[in-house]
Amino acid sequence: MSNRRYGYFECDECGSSWESAHVYCDGFEPVYEQDCRTCDTPCLPIRVEKLICSVCNERDCICTECGERERNIDPSKAHRSDLCHKCQLGYPCQ
């Protein structure tokens, strides 16, 4: 079973960096890569951490009101399923 985490990426090929709230891990080991949007190189995150709950602002959420935990997410920005290997394998993030 994969746990959703927040990840920090840096492409070894071109040096681009990005963050994603759609990183799926076994514990804290990333399971799926994301393609760099600049050069299309598949990348694993260089660091992952638990998502911060958007309701109680805790990493280990204790509130009962939050079903979806978000961190640094722009709701107007769509998930890039074309760059997401989890989505490409037929396991959509959304």
C-alpha cells in the first residue's frame, strides 16, 4: 500500500526543481517517478515528508474534519498526470 507524501524533486539531467503533493511511498521510500517537465527525465524525489493537514496544520493529523490533507497546493493548478508515472501506469492520483 502506498502512502501519499509531499516530495521535493531535482532533475539530475537539467537541474530543474519542483515540489509535489502527489508522491506515493512505501513508508518513506518513493514508489513512482515523475517526469521533469523541462527535459522529460524520470525522477524520484530527493526528499519526502508527511503532508501537513490543511485544517489543523499538523503532520500527524489529529483533527476529525480533514479527509484531504494538503500542503502548498494551488487548487487552480491541475495535477500533471502526463508527467506522473503512477497515473501513466493506470493508477490515477485523482
